[in-house]
Amino acid sequence: MGVAISTGTEPVDKTPPPSLQQYSAGSTHPPSASEARQSLGDLRRTHSALVLVQSHVSSKKRLFLSMSPAAALPIDVPSSSFPSSAFDDQAYPPVLARIPAPIGGVPAPPDFAPSCLFAVLYGLLVPLALYRSCARKSRNLIVIFSLVVIVERVAFFSTRAAISRSFSTSTRASPAYLAYAQSTLAAGFVSVAKDLVGAVRALLVHEPVKPPRVTLVPAPLPSAHAGLPRLLPVSWIWSRRQSASASLAGPWMTRERERVAYETASVALSLAFLVALALALSSGATYARALFFESAAAQTVSLRYASAGLALALVSVVHVLAYWAWVRNPAAVALSSVLLISAVCTLLSVVGIYRLVVVGLLTDDILSTDAGSLNGVGSKMAFYVFHAAAEWMAIAVLLCANARERFGAVWLLSCGGSA
């Protein structure tokens, strides 16, 4: 179309598209619906490009003034005094026709209230997390890592609330902020899920074996002991059950070999979560370039799918292992601990499924509110419910329970045991 982007003193061609030229010239036939949609899309992409270029040029001007000797002088330097060649070598290229939609959308005035709400909700978790981290009876790495996520979420939602009140579209659609937002949103639930590996390992390897209660229950006796009371202690029945289960395991799978197998599986699971975390951070880091380069856009979508899919699969593995720990030794593993892990895994799975649904959406304008742009009211509500709220509830559940009493002191990479 006839709109040219300029970052300096070059003239800007504001000639409307051909279809609009004919209509504005007095033609009695308005443009067709397809021509109108095409012209509207061109205007939106041009507007987004102008906004991004304006933000980039403004930052370059501030850098130039701060480095010049005249920076201390109260002189208002007009835009025309800066030659375009000073910024043309690093100016942004035109925005792509189809770009990955930002998860959570671009901050807008309607985002102010929910962003403040979640900033306050995460802020309320800070005292509890600090208490759990400082108290000797409840301190472990699950609580410490959760505290880091909580502080980061307070900063994220506070920044989102502040940006949503801005009237500058260049600030709301800043590539630097969008890259940060996509990185932290992608990595948040993966980081929380990784902490659960140590909890499951504690149930599989370092579970506190509780002596069974000696309770008399009815039990059949052999005919040779018919004169004795027909009651046997549960401890006797439990010892017979344990010896039977040990004989079924066979001579090769000893307790020590089983322990080594669970140790190895927990380390492998932790490393797999680190890979998912790296993919999540990479998908956010490439988002700024995905606005302008087609190869970066395709790479961002691929990294999004890989990180969300891998994280969801790993959360499912942790979920299954928690119940397996209870099934193999129900007397030593408390069912309440398993249900705690199950609740957190379920909430994190909601986040993972939501991300898998929306990470592949594309939009023709970063500021558009059309379907698929994730900027509409319905899309924002889905983000706050299935992503932000589910993540907050998962962290709150972890903090409400004493993780050290249930799982012991979980060490880095989930290779430690009880303290």
C-alpha cells in the first residue's frame, strides 16, 4: 500500500490504498468487503510499525543525549535536528503480516484491575513464604524456590498494571516488555512443577516408615490352634504381607537397587524439567524478533509448543509417580501427601493445557482485539482464570502445607533426602 515508514526526516507517504482512493474520489461504488478488510489490515500493520519505530527512535535519542556533552544543558532538541542515518542502521524492519499472539495479550486499561488483584494476592503469599523459609521446621528448597516465583510475580503484575494505564501505544507494545512477559509466563509453571520432583522422590526413597498400630482384628486360625482367641495383631499381618511382597520382587530387585533406580529417575526427571525451562525462556527471548522476522516467528511458535508439551508430559509423570509411591507402600506414605502433590499437578496441568491451546495463535496486529489476537475481553478472562489463577492456587497449596514434615529437606536437582 502507499504508507512508508520513516525514522528521521524522510517524508511519509500517506496515500490511502487504491480501493479507498477510488471511493474518496467520488466513486458511487464503495470498495468490496475483501478490499476493505485488506486495506484495514494494511493500515493496522502500518500503525504497529510506526509505533514500534517511534519507540525505538525515542530510546536512541535519549541514549544519544545522555552521551553528549550537551546532555546537562536544558535544551529541547527537535526531532528534525537528528539525521535519520544515526538510527537507520538499527531501525526495525516492517512488522510481519502474521505474528505470534502474545500470551495474556498487550496490557490495556481493562487489565489494570485484575493485574492489581493478582499483585496483591501474590503479595499476601510473601509473609507466609518468608515464615516457611525462615522456620527450621518448615524450611526446604520447595519453599525457597516458591518464594522466588512469588516475588517475581509481584513485580510482573505490578509492571503490567502500570503499563496498562499508559496512553502510549509504543509503551504498551514495547518489544522489550513483550519479550520479558512471554519469558516469565512460559517459565513460571515449569519452575513450580520442577520443585515437585523432590517431593515425589522423598516419597519413593526417603519415606518415613511408620510402625503399624497393634490393633486386634478378627482373623482365621489354623485348626491346631482352635482353642486360642480368634484375634491377631495387625503387626503380624503386616509383616506377613511385607515378606510376601518382598518374595514377589525376586532376588535381583533388592531394596538398594530399587533406591538407585528411583534416584536415577528423579535426576533424569529434574534434567528434563530444566530442558523444558530453557525452551520456555528461549520462546520468550525470541518473541521480540518474531515481530519482524518470519524465521524468528516460526521458531517462537515451535519453542512454545515444545516447552508447553514437554512440561505437561513431565507433570503427568510426576502425578503418576506420586500415586505409585502410595500404592507400593501405603503404610509408609501418607495419602494426604499424595493428594497434595495431586492437587498441585492438576492445577499446573490446567496451565499447560491452556498454553497448548493458545500458543499457536497468530494475529495480523499486535494491538488488534480480533479473535485469535488474545487481546479481546474473553481471551483476557481466560488468561486470568486458566493461567494466572491456576498458577497462584498451585503455589498457595504448596505453601499452606508444611513441605518439610511431609517430604523432608529437598536438595538441588531433587537429589537430597530428609534432613
